[in-house]
Amino acid sequence: MILNDNSKARIRERVGLYPRHKSAILPALTIAYHQVGHLNDEVYKEIAKIIKVPYVEVAEAATFYTMFPKEPVGKYLIQVCHNISCALLGADSLVEYLEQKLDIKKGETTKDNLFTLVTVECLGSCATAPMMQINQDYYENLTREKVDRILEELRVKG
Amino acid sequence: MFYSPVRTNAAEVAQSEKLHLFRFVEDPEQVKIDIYETHGGYKAWKKALTSMKPAEIIDEIKKSGLRGRGGAGFPAGMKWSFIPKDSPKPRYLICNADESEPGTCKDRVLMERDPHAVIEGMAIAAFAIGCHRMFIYIRGEFNHSIDRMQAAVKEAYEKGHLGKNVYGSGYDLDMVVHSGGGAYICGEETALLNSLEGERGMSRIRPPFPAIEGLYACPTIVNNVETLASVPHVINHGADWYKTLGTEKSPGSKIFSLSGHVKQPGNYEVELGFNLKKLIYDPAYGGGIRGDKKVKGVIPGGSSTPFLTADMLDVSLDYESLAEAGSMLGSGAVIVFHEDTCIVWVILKLIHFYRHESCGKCTPCREGTGWLEQIIRRIEQGKGKPGDVELIEDVCGNILGRTICPLGDAAVMPIQSAIKNWRDEWQYHIDNKKCLVKTGFEFK
Ligand SMILES: Cc1cc2nc3c(=O)[nH]c(=O)nc-3n(C[C@H](O)[C@H](O)[C@H](O)COP(=O)(O)O)c2cc1C
Ligand code: SF4
Ligand code: FES
């Protein structure tokens, strides 16, 4: 069992909100992702059981959405928006800066498994560019100083 | 103080007699239902439910001229009137909060800072079309918006604005906050329906239109967050009042998300018909261009809309004027870039996005966006070949108007516009294997 009782209860709660069970798939995937940090077949099977839909329907939906990592990632998933508004204010140089600071390339995870660095499309934060999302949180109006501070805080937290 | 530090013009809006969407968005208490009510909140919902007939509400919205703020600008009241009167099926209202058109970041502010306004607008729309269970589909990354909306919905139930027998009217209304999968295509209303049903978020062939066969094959209305947040104001003050804002054909106010090379990016509520140059340069809004450089181009309505060049900035931000200028109001996301920006680089950013977000259902869009990205990438990397510009135009021509949903057109229109406006620069990039102007934007 991967999903804990809290996640399961929250998924069950969602099911009751929709005229059809299947609608709870995406919220269930989100709940699972927030707990586990990524999604995989085991998770799909557990969700399918709770929602009472065939496993393949859960897998089919999950694989459409790139928001959910399908492989394990570091404890902190750093997602830098590289779309136009952010790029105009230096998103590419932000990615380079993070690569340097973390000593990894985009797409990689640090050796201590703490950070994974990826780029993503527009996150709806274009007027506070450049920005990044780390796990569930947004970090906006980024500067080098801010990035240093954020990474330091996360390192201390471990 | 706020989750997102985004700049707004709430102070100016509070001074204005007419602007209304942003009046309280700098008040950290506004998210609380008591404060929302003190500020006149839920009066319109009560008025609509207890003293108006659904047909009267639809007429009032029609008369107000309120048009959809999600991109297409379709008149909201008219859309609601397409719901079949005699269908025995349940009807659904869905608030589209997938907000992912690059440049657009306005719906998030409304959800995070004035969530009850969104609920109130949704409730009125739901009653107008006879819906008893309404949904808000929020893109999955907006965790804070989702939490805020969920907390607000809970409060609204506790205070009797939602639930069974609202205000003793005998009308039941439930609301579900749905977290989506963060895909741009799920903002397209038919893909949104599939996604909400738990399917892959792929567009549906129309007809049937959602008003006839939408969610679970039932009559459904999909409206944008900002459209719905405007509704309570129309009901409170009347269509005639609403029409005193904006222009004759584009009444009302609109939030513009201003981003890119301006000194003060932010979300600004202004009357439709506001001057673009003023939005960019006035110290109350954009405050001019960083480094006092010259504007090279502007995308006026989100990444899917054709460019305006520097000589076209004296334009009114309304549906008709922007159409006349060869572009579109779209979602109201104004992206500004200055003279040091390579146009090929801009387009590469955009086509990479559209290729990534194509749902893959139809060949011209799925394959075409892939080819376009390849060709444009090689030009950008200094490996362009003679004839590449013509090749791009040819591929674009084979996508435009030949796809199931408008994403295909959205991918193509900025490219065609970039070639039309800056053809020499494309050619320079191919001939000289480098940018005409060096793009290298550092973050601070
Ligand atoms: C690819 C694509 C993405 C879209 N994304 C959004 C979106 O994120 N939010 C939105 O409100 N409308 C979006 N739309 C427009 C919707 O299909 C629909 O027209 C709109 O939600 C209707 O609401 P409105 O009439 O209030 O504007 C998108 C359309 C397309 C083609
Ligand atoms: S145009 Fe693109 S996004 Fe729209 S249905 Fe076709 S493949 Fe999907
Ligand atoms: S372009 Fe980066 S958040 Fe929109």
C-alpha cells in the first residue's frame, strides 16, 4: 500500500461530489501526487480500487497530464517556467543559475536526492516573472538573492 | 501579505465610481465571507434568486453586453440562452479556471483575493440556466487558488448562500471545486469537459455544442472566471449602468495582465477601450520600458494573438479596435518586448509551448507543430536553410482552419504575424546564422 489513510479518505470524499465516479480520477491523482511525489502503476491500481473504475482508465488519464512526474524525483521538484513572459525577464539565465548552484543539468536530480530541476510551461504567474514552482508552492519575482535564500532554507529543512 | 505579490491597481479602482472587479483585491480581509458581505457581497445573488426569474437574469446580462473574458469574447447572456428550455436532463455550469494561455494571470488574483465574487457570479449564472450542481475547474498547479476557493465554498455553505433551499427559495445549489491536470488544452471548453469527466483532456468535435450536449452529455455552460465575477455587478447595478463603462460594442471593464519588458508588470482593471500606449507607459500602470528602450512589439491578448508593432501602440483595447488592427483582445494578456528581442527566439518559445500542449487528436496540429518547432529551432540555432521561411509559411497554411479545436490556429497566428512584420529579420537569421539583435536576458 502506497497511499496512506488520509489520502484514501480524501479521495473517497471526492467521489461523492460527482454524478459519475470517473470524474474523481484527476483530483485523486493530485492527492496521490502530493503525498507520494510522483505517480506509478501501483498508485493507479490503488486509486482504481477506491474510485471503483478499471485500472486502465486511471492510467489512461494520468499519462495525459505532464504535471504529474511518472518517475521518482528529488524531495524538492523545482519547476522553472521558461515561457515567454518569464523568458523576457531572464528565465533562461535563471535555469543556468540553478544548474550552477545545484551542480546538475536541467532534468537531473542532485546526488543527495534533495532537488530535481525541470522547466515547465506558463504557470499563470507572468506578471511576477521570473518564477518557479517548488512542490506545491510558487516563488515569484525571483532574483539571485531570493533564489539563494530559498535553496538555503530548503537545504536546512532537508 | 498576499500569496502572490502581483501588482494591481486596486487603489485606483477604489477611487473610481465605476471600476469594480479589483475594488477590494488589496484588502487581505476580503477573502473572509463576513468582510465580503460587509462590502455588499451576496446581495446580487439574493436579489437574483428571490426577486428575478431566470429569463430576466439572462435578459439583463444580454442587455449589458458582457462578453466572455476567456478568449473568444462571446456574449455571455446569449450563450446562456442556448440552454434548451425543455430538456429533462440536469444542466451544468462550469467556471473555467484553467488559466494557462501564456501571459495570462488575472483569474488567479480573483480566486486568491476575492473568491466569493467568483462563487456569487457562478451562483447567479447557475440559477439562470437551471443548474443545481456547478463546478469550478482550476488548473492543478494553482494549489493556493484551490485552497482559497475550497475555504470560500465552505463558508458560503455555512452562511446559507449555497446548499439546500438557498434563502428559503426552494432552490438547491451545490458547488464543487475541481483540481485539473495543468494542461493548456483543458482550458478549451470541450477538452475541459472530457477532463472533468475523468478522460484524457482532448477536444471534442463540435457540434454538438456544450450548451446542448456538454458535461455527461447534458446541457452545459462554460464561462471564464472574470466573466462570472463581473455578473454580480451587472445584477446589482443594472445593464444600463454596466454599459456606461467601456465602448458601445465592448461594454464594461476588463483586467489586463501586463507582462514582459515593462517597468511595472501587473494586473490592471481598466474600462474596455483603454489606450494601449497609456497602459504601457503611464506611471500608474506599466511605467514604461525597462532601460528606457524602445518597444519592438506587443502581443495584446495572450500568446495566441497576432503581434502589434511599435507604430501600432496608439490603439484602443477593445474587441473591435484590436480586430481592426489585425489582432485580438483574447484573454487580455498584454506581453511587451523591447528592441533587443530576437523575434525568432520569441517564436521558438511559443511554438515549443504549442507543440507541447497539442492534445494530438488531429494530424495538422500534432504533426505540424512538431515540424514548425524543428524548423524554427534550427533557424534560431543558426542552422537555418534558404527557403525555411517559405517552408514555415507552407506548414502554417496547412494547419490554419484545418483543426478540430482552435489550438492549431492559435499556434499558427503569431508565427504568420511575426513573419509578416519582421520578414527581413527571419531572413537575416538564416543568411547570417545568428540573431539580428542579441537576446540574452539576465535575471537580477
Ligand atoms: C487552447 C485553448 C485554451 C483555452 N484556455 C482557456 C482558459 O484557460 N480559460 C478560459 O476561460 N478560457 C479558455 N479558452 C476558451 C474556452 O474554450 C471558452 O471559450 C471560454 O472558457 C468560455 O468562457 P467565456 O465565454 O466566459 O470567455 C481556451 C480556448 C482554447 C482554444
Ligand atoms: S487542434 Fe491540436 S489541440 Fe486541438 S484537437 Fe487538434 S490536435 Fe488537439
Ligand atoms: S510565462 Fe512564466 S508564468 Fe506565464
